Amino acid sequence: MSNLFQELKRRNVFRVSIAYVIVSWLLVQVVSTIREPLFLPDWTETLIIVILAIGFPIAIIFAWAFELTPEGLKKTEEVEREASVTALTGRKLNNAIIFALVLALGYFIFERQFLHDHGNDETTEATVAAEQAEGTSIAVLPFADMSPDKDHEYFSDGISEELLNLLAKVPELRVAARTSSFQFKDQNLDITRVAEQLNVKHVLEGSIRKANTRVRITAQLIEAETGYHLWSDTYDRELTDIFGIQDEISAAIVAALSQTLGLVPENAPQAFAAANTEAYNAYLLGQHLIKKRTRADIEAALGHFEKAIELDPDYAPAHAQLALAAYLLTSSTTTYGTFTLDEALSVAEPAVQRALELDPQLAEAHAVKGLLHSAKSEFTDAIPPFEEALRINPSLTDVHNWYSIMLDDMGEPGHAFRIIKDAYAIDPLSVLTLHNYLNRLVERHDFDKAGPVLDRLAQLDPVRAAGFRGGIKMRQGQAAEGGIEVFRGADLDPEAARIRARAAFFLDNIGLREEALRMWKFPNVELAFPDFDDPERVLAVARERYENSPSDPEAYSDLAWAHLLAGDAENARLWAHRTLERLDEPYRDAHWINQVLVHDAWQRGDSEELERRIGPLEQRLQKRVDAGMDTAWMALDSAMYAFVRGDEEAASTAMEKVLSRQLVSRSNLDFYYDVYEFGDSPGLAAIRADYEAYVDEERRKFLAYACGEIGFTTWTPLEGTCKEVEKSSPVPL
């Protein structure tokens, strides 16, 4: 064995092995770094590793069997020991190993300092979760309804949520958000598993039995890792003492965790009591219904909040929730009703003001106040109430979502992304949070991170998940397969308006406008699918929207765009300026409505005004690029800025980028090609022609499936639509 070791050493087998491993590691790191910039396939790294692994034993055998001599490569057996130069070769290999180690160390330092993201986004969700779990954390699971007829679910859910919000006021205690905690309702899962998914150390669970005017509440605080019951108790009281019970439970939990929290029970937060149990019962009924987020449920919830206020005019939470219900009943693609913004504000603003007068520390009231300011594009006024709501109750993930959306509208995509990441960390089972977080990841083409988030969404809301899967495929040059995915999702729930809207836009984008209108379920169809051949109709709809809701900032911008489409430059300019006047001064110059003024300056040949308007818009666009975003909108805007400056080459580069890889809004394309006259450029016209050929092919693929034996249940194409299908068209799976 000793002789074998000495021979391996003499033949430099060990040195070759070490050098091979170091150089292989360096090669893998370099390939990993250059793969994305050079658009190499995802399997490139795997291929390199496999090749290097296969090469390792070959290198060892080669080092044993051959020797490099001054006369060339010879078999080791053919070289006399006295003539062997393995010692010299060994010294050269030593130098090579030292050089490779220096390179490896240099690369490691370079990667950590320059390639590694040191910003707020560097921490993965898993790292965030681990750091949060270090502190004292708790999840409040929905208490079981043990009433004889099982008809008091709203009451048990409401008490659970009230306790959650009460505990969230303890600064040292991290409380899992309501949406995620309530995902485990009626599942009877192991507490350790629940705590692991919610990333908490403690779990509060219990049951409620309500009969006539009495209530029995049983609660227990469990240490998740050990299953040990830190505290438990049963409260058998009159309903009139319900707030006292909440306070006692809160104080008991703080006492049980006092050593960790450094608090005493006397410092535990207190519930805001209603004057009578009937008012509180009406409030809980409203809370139960508003969470369902359907028009009928929100309308019913509003009635319950009104009843609660009638029974107790000084109950602040009812006023705050009334304000939220009124706003949620506005008519838009993100809300659920038919109110104009003015109609909603007439109810919501006095209600939220009254709530804050009654309880200045009510987080929900601050949150709704921020939401109302945001709806009016009063961004500066919206920031303090959003921040205050999160300070009082960091577990309100609805607020994280609202705040993140507003920050993105303000032109702060980096900050917006950090806020939604925070929401995902504390509420990983919220459908709304998953939806908005996925939007941000897809905008960044970060499909690796989006994958696990999408899988989680699919478990909670398969319809929404199907919409995202389809959208991702459309971004990856698979428009037909993406459309099929979207329609399969619509088939799961034909009444789900949002996925129907996504399906309608897809149909329009592949040139099936008539079919798109059949799928559309929202109002203002003329604004969603503007008919450039009938601009007067679009203008009439915009005027009607403004007349019905003159406080809605979007009504102003719609009028500006509608006048521009109608060729009325003077009124387009007028309404663009009116839109800007309604905005906070810091956000005026970079607001999208300035594109109307860019068009105006371009048409008038005012180069100075053109540059003054484009500059802030390009800065806003660059912020999005710096935040990692890469969307069709961004490429279209970049092309437009270049084109109106006369740089058709740069405009063509941008358009080639966006139209060569993804499905794009047909309305947007028509707008740029008609209003900004892209179609007059031979180069841009050729790019559009190539894109339309791609769309035609994808449309035939999609219709071959839709018009085939399987098809869809939500939508059956018109007979004329299916005539385009060629029998030879491939059917995607």
C-alpha cells in the first residue's frame, strides 16, 4: 500500500486531481454567472457538471498512465526512472494549483462584492422566515364553533380575529396574519405542522359555544416545538362580558410569554368594547361577510355595519369597516360593486373620520384612510396612514398589499416590491398576497422564485393560478398554450370575473375582438377595448364616467386619452393638465399622463417641451429597470420615446425585443402604431408584420383546440370563428 501511495505521488496523480477539481469549480462558477446574460439554456450548468464529472476519472487514469516529457507525451512504462521529469512536472503543477487557488479566491471575493445583491431583496423568503421565527411569534387559529346548531361560525371567527388583532398590538410579539391562520380552519392538522407552515413558535386555539345570552370560550396556548400547553382556561360568561373575556385571554397570553416579552399582564392591550352585544353581533356578522369579497356579501356586510352603528354610534370598528365596504363596492376591475368613486367617498370618508375620532389607535381606520387617499391619487396624504396602520398592527397584510400597489403607481417599484415581500413573509397563505407577489415576480421574469409561489396559490385558488400559468406562457412565446391554460382556469369557475377578463384580453390580443366582447364581464367595455374606428364612442364613455364621478382621477386621464384618440389635441392637452393638477406636485412630472403632452409637443415640433416631458418619464422607466422589471409596457414606452426623438433604430430595437418573444395588448399596439404613427416607419411596420404572422399561427393553434372535440365549457367559439382553423394545424397539449 505504501509503495502504491508513493507511486501515485511520483506520477503526480494527487496534484492532477487537486488541479482538476479547482479548475472545474471555477468553470462551473463562470458558466453560472454568464448563463443568463448570454441567454444560455437552463440545462447548461448541468451539462458542464456532467461532462466534468465524466472527465475526472479520465484525468486520473491519464496522469497515471502517461508522462509529459521534453520529447512529448509517452506512456509511463516507456520512460526510465532516471530520465523521468515528474518532479519538474510536479513543481509546475504546484504553481498551477496555487494560481488556480488565487483565481478561485479572487472570483469568490468578486462574486460577493459585485455579483451578489446586497439590497433588501437579497434575503430569501426562507431566510426571512428563519429570522422572524427567532422572536416570540404566535398564530391564532379560528376557534371551533361548538354551538348546538353549528350556526355561530361568524361569531367564533370574529372572536378569533379580534384576539388576533388585540395580540398584534404587542410590539414584541409577531402575530401570523389572519388570512394564513384561517387557512387551517376545520382541518384538524398537527399543531407542529401548522406552526411550521406559519413560521411561528406558539399557537392559540380554542372553541366557542354560544347559546342564547351565554357564551363559553375555551382557549389554550401551545408551544409548537414541544406541544406543551403553556396556558389554558375556560370562560363561562354572559355575552355582555365578551370584551372582558378577550382582555383576560390577551393578558393571560402576555403573562405566559412574559419572560420572553419582558412585559407584565397589566400592559396587555385592551379590546375596544361595543356598548351592547347586539351591536357587536351585527359587527361580527359584517366582518364575516366582507371577507368573502363578493358583491352580494359586501352589500350585506355594509347593512350589518350600518345596523351596528345604529345600535352603538360610538363603536369605532364598525365605522371603519363601513368605510371599507363602501369603497369595495366601487366599480373597477379591482373592486366589486357599481358605485362611482364619488358615491363611495360620500359614505366612506365621514365614516373613517368618525372612526379615528373615536379611536385614534384603530389600525383598520388608518388603513382605510390611506386607501381612500390612494384612490384619489393623493399619494402624499396616503403614506402616513398606511405607515401608521402597519405600526399599530403589522399583521394587516391587506394594508401591505394596498400600500405596495400605491407605491408602484407612484413610480417606486423597488419600495413596492419590498413591501409585498414583507406581506408574503408574514401571510404566505393569503390569496391576495400570493397574487400580488406573483405579479411582481413575473414582471421581473423571476420564474424560478415564482414557481413555488404559484404552486402554493394553485392549492388555494386553482382558478387564479391557471391565469398566472397562462400569462407566463404568453410571455415565453407560447401564446396558444397560454390561452388554453387561461380558459381551462375559467372552466373551473365560469363566474370568476377576473379570469374571464384575462380570457377576454387574450382573445382580443390574438385578433378575436367579437369573441372577446362575449367573454367580458366588466362595465366600460369601450375603454377596455377601444375602437379606434369609432373614437367618438370612446370619448362619450369617458365623458359619462367623468360626469358620474368627478372626483375620480382616472376619469380625468380617460378624457385626455379619449380626446387624443379623437384627434382633438387642444382638449387632450387641457385634460392632461387637469389630471396633473390633481396630483401631488412631486409625482406630476413622471405621471403617465405626460405621454399625452409628449405627443402634443412632438406634433407641434416643440423639441424643448418634448425633452422636458420625456426626461422624468425616462427616469421613472429607469427606476423600473433598476428594480429588475422587464415588461411589454416598458419596451413600448422606450420605443415611443426613441421614435418621437427621431431615433428609429433605437425604437426598432425596443420593438423587436418586445414583439419577438411575447403576446402584447392589441389595443396598445394599435395605439402606438396609429396615434404615434409607428406604422409610417418601414422598419417598425416590418416588425409588426412579423409579429402578426406569429399571432396568426398562435391563433390557429388555439382555435384548433377550442373548436375541437375537447374545447371549453365557458366559451364556445362562433361558427365563423372556427372556419379559420386549418385541419393541419397542430393542437398543443
